[in-house]
Amino acid sequence: MASDLRVSLTDRCNLRCSYCMPAEGLAWLPTEETLTDDEVVRLVTIGVEHLGIREVRFTGGEPLLRRGLADIVARTKALRPSPEVSLTTNALGLSRTAHALAAAGLDRVNVSLDTIRRDVFEQITRRDRLDDVLAGLAAAQREGIVPVKVNAVLLRGINDQYAAELLGFCLEHDYQLRIIEQMPLDAQHGWTREAMVTADEVFTSLEKEFVLTPDPEHRGSAPAETFLVDGGPAKVGVIASITRPFCGSCDRVRLTADGQVRNCLFAREESDLRTALRGTATDEEIAAQWRLAMLTKRPGHGIDDKSFLQPARSMSAIGG
Ligand code: SAM
Ligand code: SF4
């Protein structure tokens, strides 16, 4: 059974990263279909108390857009056993909310930042908001939500040539950089394997400026393969979902903002817990439905199979 739960709190976002969303945005979920704060907490509680969930990551869309976020974090931390609670965010507004999130017990934060060049940032995200992200990163650090991790997706000819510069920035500020291979989860279905920057290409470009050696620490079920930079202790991670898939050790399960359980990012089926939740189902009955949904988890994402079909929902609607 999975022990790591990713909860999407909204499918909405204030950026438009080209590898995730189209410029005009997407048709957002109607409010009545989105789980309320109480419904989110009830499902997370069932996960922790009945299904062995030990880590909860809130994501989206942009989770900082959710007004009740700090309260949801605090109520999740108060569960027993208390799960590790983290956030994946674009950090817009984090400089204002980091204090409340730290007070609520947030353990860790992953901030998505693909470049530190203002023009390139705007080209990728279609918004001129680099300064807000940098302020958000600094606030998380100041509030002790550490280690602050930075997630980056590299796009050929757009920011891949600046990977070493981004690593240098992260080393300077004591943020841990993790570079993620681009996955076929964009709403526009524009992904191609040829255009994707591979983990091998990432190493080649980083090794022009840094010495990378395998991290002696055990990787476990972590998706990032980590390396010591210039002998350590600083590290850099590469999440090579496409060229070095780690499906065999995956311990994740996902809950969408409208209450559907997905047993894989690439799953084509979902299990509707919201209907059960809004009906008369007991926690035990919801847990049983959730368990059943996990039984159909496939052994791999199958991106290399001829029959691979991109899931109907894109990354921002699933919860990355
Ligand atoms: N808005 C928040 C953020 O950007 O951190 C949380 C949601 S976002 C969908 C979560 C992560 O998914 C981000 O780190 C983003 O870079 C990554 N992501 C989005 N689309 C992707 C894609 N097609 N391939 C790989 N990673 C992607
Ligand atoms: Fe928004 Fe995150 Fe998708 Fe960028 S990656 S558009 S910040 S949901």
C-alpha cells in the first residue's frame, strides 16, 4: 500500500508554465465539485488512520491559492501518527504566508523555479513574477522550513543552457536543486521525447562546471537520484521519470481537488471518493474503496509502449 499521499488542493494557478498549461488557462473545476477543507481533512485522516499514509504533500494547481491552507496543514499535522507534511508550490505569495505555514507545522517545501533569468522566467511561465518567487524562497528559509528544495524542468533551447547557473544560485543560498525530466502531462499534448532534455544531458552540462559524485545515502523510494556537488555536503537531484523510471519503488497515491483517487500520475482511471464522502459512507467504507483503487495500480507508466495514451487530465489538474 502507498504511504505517500499527494493532495491537490486546487486546479487553478497564477502562472502558465508552458510545459503544464496553455496561455489561456484551463476550464477550472466548479467550486461545488472541489472538496471543502473539511472534506480534504476527512480523506487525509482516513488515509493516515486506515491506510498507512505517513507523508502528505499538498500541491495543485497552486496550493497557496487555497485560503484555508495553513489550517489544513495544522489539522493534518495534528493527526496521529503525525504525518510529515510538505508543499509543492510556485512560491507566489509565500513571502506573506511562510510564517503561518511554519507555525501550522509545515515540515518542508519544494519551490518550482526553472531559471533565475527574468526574461527566461517570463518566457516559460508567461508572467513577470521572478521576484515574488525569490522572496518566497527566502521567506521559507527564514522560517526554518528547511531544506528548501527547488524543482526545475529544463526546456531545450530555452533554459537548459542555464542549468549550471541555477545550480550555482541554489548552492549559494543553500537550496537543494532537483531537475525533473519533462513528462507528457501538459494540457496541450506538446511533449515529445526528442525535445525532452534527458538526465544524461543534464549531467553533461552540470559537469562542465561542477564535479558530481553519487550520493552515498540510500535512495529508498525517493524519485530523485542525488549527487554530491564538488565533494558535498551540497547535493543536486535528478528525477529521471522518463529515461530511468522508478515505478518499481513508487509508494505514492494521489487525490485530486475534486476527490478522485489516482494510483499513478499516468493512470487513466480514477476512483470517485467524493460521491462516497458526500453520501452516507463510513470512514471504513471509504477506506475500502480507496484500497480497492490501489489494487489496479500498474507496474509502470508505460510511456515507451506504443499503446501509451496520455491521461485525460494534465499535470495541474492531477496534482504534480
Ligand atoms: N504550482 C505548483 C508548482 O508549480 O510547484 C504545484 C503544482 S505543479 C503541477 C508541480 C510540479 O510539477 C512543478 O514542480 C512543475 O514544475 C512540475 N510539472 C508540471 N508539468 C510538468 C511536466 N509536464 N513534466 C514534468 N514536471 C512538470
Ligand atoms: Fe502552475 Fe505549477 Fe503548472 Fe506552473 S507547474 S502552471 S506553477 S501548476
